[in-house]
Amino acid sequence: MHISKLMILSVFITIFLAGCDSRYLILNPQGAVAQKEYQLIIFSIILCAIVVIPVLGLLVYIVLRYRDKPGNKAPYRPDWDDSKRLEFIWWVIPIIIIIGILGFATARTTYDLVDPPEKDVKPLTIEVTSLDWKWLFQYPDQDIATVNYVEIPKDVPVQFVLTSDAPMNSFWVPELGGQLYTMPGMAMGLWLQADHKGEYFGSGANFTGKGFAHMNFKVKSTSTKEFNQWVKQVKETAPALTKADYNSLAKQGLSLEKSYSTIPKGLFQEIVIKNGGQYYSQHHHMKNEDMKTMNVASDEQTHTQHEHQEGGK
């Protein structure tokens, strides 16, 4: 009984005090996407509490009311085994709450997050590649790249297009939104947005080996003017990213923060195709020229594979 009380107390402390410290990052939304997900979390907790709290209350009541003790006047009916009415009540109500209400709310929020949080603002595209054990961020429109840090303008929707050139990982910035897997040969789209200036913690959320614990990155949110100044500074001071630089980054090992003033054209697409991707996902930012480049590269790769196979026969 003492252990049960401690468990219940710890649950209540976790629930009611979690939002009092910003270290509980998932409960500290700093953007439109994270805010929607936070509201869904709170809504889910309330609905689950509607089911769980009465059940726990009934459990306590039944234990106290019907336990065997001197002078207990509770009716003793040894032949009673079930009640169809009670069975109906305690099955139908939770089903309606969890599947009907919570299921609908979850589906609606999930589909809402497929689109950018702000429709009237030009989005920023950042191509993300998870490596062992570091993150490469490419800005195709700005023609720059960074390693283990990313800068974005506040109040601007950002589409992170995710892939992996290493074992599958998961991209997560808890204060800006939920996580999404990075997978070799695939390009996955994730919309995030920061509504305030500041630095946010990001990390890999899927175990990928001995360097996994150090696979963190920071997201810095600034004003649009400051973001443009940062882009200009990177282009003026940082070296260019070459294929040799990328091949070095792709090797297993840790890395400090880095910046690059230019990026090889089509590098992200090449990474997707190299790992078995045959097409590029149709994200909002995708241009027809990029799509053609992807298709041509994919056809050349397929043709080369056929030649090797025929030569080996």
C-alpha cells in the first residue's frame, strides 16, 4: 500500500509540475506546430483522465466498501457474476471517448500539420541529412550549408526535408514540434516554425550506435533581417562544401559546428538516390528542374546497375 501511494504521488507530481520548468521541452511549445501538438497532448490527458480517474475511484471504493471486516453491512451475493448494464456502461463510454473523440482529434491535427502553419508567408526549405554521428543542413535557396546547427527566421514556416546517409535516425526539436524519421533512400517532409527568437535544443531520437548520445544540434531563431545578415556572413567567410568534404563528413565520427558558403548542386538528391530512392517526394518547395534532375540521375543509376549485372553474367 505504501508503494502504491508513492507511485500515485509521483504521477501527480509529474503531471501538475511538468510545465513549471522549461527543461520539460515537449511541454514548452515555442511555435505554431508545437502549440497544436501541445494542445492535443493536454486534450488527450483530459480524456484519458475522464476514464482513468473514475476507474481508480471505483477501485478504492470497492476495496473499502466490500472488504471483509467486522460489522460490514455490504450485501453478500456469492451467486452474482455479471451485469450486462454495467458491462455496457464501462465498455461503451471509454470506446466513445478514446476512439471517437480522441481518434478524431488526433487525425484532424495530424492532417493539419501536413500543410505549412502559415499560408501567407514564403516558407524556407532546409534539406537535412543524418550522418554518423552528425547532422548536415543544406539551404538550397541560399546555397549554404551547416553542420550540427541551423538558423531560421522566426514567424516563417520551415520545411525540413529529411533523409539519411547512415542508419535510420529521427529528427527532433521538442519545443518546435514532433519528431520524424530520417531514412536512407527517402525524403520526408516536416513543417516547423519558431514564433520567438531564441535557441532550441535538437537531437537524434533513434539509437544509431556509440556516438548517438552526442548527436545533438541547436536551432537558432532570429529576425528575418538577422537571418539574412547571417546568410551573407556565411557566404563571405565560410569555405565551400565540396564532394570530398561531404565524403569526410559521411564517415563515422563526431564533428564540431561548421558552415559552408556553397553546396554542390543536387547533393541532397544524389544522397537520396545513392541509398535506393528512385524519386523525390513532391514537397511544396520542389521545382520542375529538380524533379527532372532526379529522374535523369535515377535512370543513369538504374542503367549502370543493369550494365554491371550483364557484365557479371
